[in-house]
Amino acid sequence: MDQLEVTTKETKSPWGAPVLAPVPCSLADVMSEQLARQLHEEGSSFPEIPDSDLDLTCGPEADTSSDLILAQMLQMEFDREFDTQLRREERKFNGDSKVSISFENYRMVHPYEDSDSSEDEVDWQDTRHDPYRAAKPTTTPKKGFVGKGKNITTKHDEEVCGRKNTARMDNFAPEVQVGDGIGMDLKLSNQVYNALKRHCDSEQRRSARLHEKKEHSTAEQAVDPRTRLLMYKMVNAGILENINGCISTGKESVVFHANGGSFEEKIVPEECVLKVFKTTLNEFKNRDKYIKDDYRFKDRFSKLNPRKIIHLWAEKEMHNLTRIKKAGIPCPEVVILKKHILVMSFIGKDHVPAPKLKDAILSSEDMKKAYYQVLNMMQRLYQDCNLVHADLSEYNMLWHEGQVWFIDVSQSIEPTHPHGLEFLFRDCRNVATFFQKAGVAEALDVFELFNTVSGLQINSDNEADFLARIEALEKRNEDHVQKSSKKIFMDTSEGSPPQLNTDDDDDDDDD
């Protein structure tokens, strides 16, 4: 055949577009060597292999003519699906457990960064090569040594043991600042590590003790939880309307102002004070001499633990105030006693406390008037109440409505106390010194004031000789003091203010 004619029937397209018939070509063109050479050259020419560091993300204009790129893209897609499945497996394995296990080491890591990262990107950051992470200390294997022969290294090696001790410091309490010892390649000897560990343990125990003491003792201008509960009970019982705030603080107590209510059909004063005796026992180490030799509390004092002695101290002030009030001497009126909280009437007006005699601004006439009042009150306190204030000074006397008031009588004792006359002499010296400095010409000296108050006639102008005679008098009367059992106002419970029932709280103070 000179010419091969190829005919093709036209087929009808289901979409309606006609199919063009191929252009017929001659057999000579098909068998042409030139055409074959041209086709061979076109088939043997391949594009140059691209750099593997190119971006492999599949974009809208990505070059897919290379088999290598296609293979890498397929592998990348497979790894992405593998990582997604790994995430699901990890979530399923951990569940809601507080301790989770990470499958990060099984993740496929690639040199690219996907800009369209998921919300879990932070959880899947590759931290295996974090340059800021401290290197783990070199440790010995379970068998206890590494190496062989001369190169053997045991767990007792100085460097290995030092690094291990440094790593163990992370087990100290959180408040101990150990620093970055691992990052600095710090090596601690056993001696140093053991000393640090003992110190940290002792500090923890000390901190626990201090915290416990703070919870069970009053602080400056504050109260502990037990005292706060007692104050709440007084408000809930209607004894007090509310507690307003702190008035003053001292070595032995904290004083709060409160508005009174009612108690057992008894009208509580409109303005009251709560004297909260501090339960910090350090303040009472040197004050037991005021109570242990007082016959009214001597038997009870020896049977109480230190904390209940503070309750006894509050009770002692209540009885002293009751006795002073009966004698008509101006002093606060006791409302109620609850353990170490003593509620009394407020000396002052409209939340403003009366000034101490030391701070009161008085004219010469008022100062002279105050002196004669104090002299008369001291005589009545000694002779009628059978008491010695034992801490009388311008700091424990208030000036209110033209009258001197005695306060802080918790340490007051009877003259029959082994040191009662010595305490009276000290009170007289404080009073005489203050009024003489205040310019009261009629003020007696300390010796005359002591004889006037006590009714004794001790003739001496020398303080040392005067005190010696007082001590001799106390010693001579010691037998009489011990045998004395009936005194004026001996029955201290008669007419005393009521005390709240503390049966439900007694067990709390047996420490």
C-alpha cells in the first residue's frame, strides 16, 4: 500500500462535546528516522533533581513533575497522619489521669514548620534538643560501676557522687532555694550534702513549730483562732453588739472596744472593753511571783499547766476589780469573764478612751486635786480592800471626768503576801516621783507616803535601810501570813460577776 489511511468513526460524547478525529498521517512519517531520533531525545532528557531543602508543602502551584518531590510529599503526608493518630492514642491512654505519659519520642520530626499548626502545637514542640535544658548528671548503672580494669568507675567516684548529690538537692522543700547546681556542674561532697539536708530538716521543723505557736497564741493587735471564736460567741449570745477595734496593746494584753448588749436580763454598759490576755507564755515567765504566793490562788496555781495559769491571771483581775468596786474606788466594772477574755465597762466617751495620767494635760489645781485623790485611793485600797496595786504608776491611772481611775490590777496582791510591803514601797516611790516632778508642792516623799498609806511607823531617811526594815518586818510576820486564813473580802466568789460556761472548750487548753 502506498498510503495507509486510517479512519475513525466519530463517537457521540455523553456531555455533548464532539470528539475530534485524529489527523491522519502517512506511514512514511511514522517510519521516519528523524522523527524517531527526535522522540528519543525528548524521552531521554530528565529535569534536574531539585534541592531536598526546598519547601515541601503542597501549594497551588507546586511542581509535581519530579518523582522525588512526589515521594517526599507522600511521606510527609503519611507522617502527618501518623502523628495525628499518635495524638489520639496518647489522649486515649492518659484519659483524665493527673499523671500523663508522652509519646513524643515516637513522633515523626521534619525540618519544616507548618504555619497552619493545630491547637496542640505547644504540647508537641520538639524539646529533645533544647539548648536551655540542663544536662542530666552522670550516674552509674544498676550494677554500680562502668568500665573495665584500670578505667573502672564506681558509684563512689568523687565526681559521680558529687553530681548525684547535686541532683538530689531538688528533693529539698520548695522554700529552699537550691539554684541551678546541675547547670553549673556543681559537685557536692557527702559531708556538705548531709549538712545541708540536716539544716533543711531542722528549718522545716522550726517553721512548723512557729506556725503552730502562731495559731495557738495572740499576736500584736491580733487574736488567735481560739480567742476569735470566743469573741464571736459573745456577739452571738447578745452580750456584745459588735467589736469595733483595738484600743491599746501592752506586754500582757490587747484591749478592744465593743458595744454592749445584754446578758441574763442584765444590761451591759453601752460601751465596753475586751481585755484579751496574751497567751504567749514568754510574757508570764517573771510574773508568777504575783500569784504563786497569793493564798487565794496558791493551791490552784501548782496544779495548772502554763496556759491555764493565764486564765487564772484573768480571773485574778476580775476578783480584784470586784473588791475595789465594792469599796467605792473608781475602776472599771466587770461584766463577764470568759477564759482569758475579761469584759469591762469602758472608761471614756464616744469611742475615745480616757487619757492616762501621764498624758493628761492638767492645770496645777487639777494636778493637786489628782494627787489627793490618789493618796486617798491608795489608803482605801490598802486598808479597806486589803490590796496592794503592785504596779501603780502614772501609766496605770486614767483621768476621766475630773476623777482618777485605777486600772490594770491583775497583779494586785494582799499585804500578807511575802513581798507585799516591798511592792507597796515601789508604788509609793512611783507616785511620789511623778507628782513631785509635776510640781505638786504638797506631795509627800516616798517614806512619808508609805507610812501614811500603810499606817506603819518606820523611821528612816535612807532607802536601803528603809527596805531592810520592811524585809525584816515581812520575815517576822511570815508565820502569821502562812496561818492566816480569814481576811477581809476573803470570799472572793461572793458577788463576783458571772463566768460563761466553758465545758465545751476545756479540752482545748490542755496543752
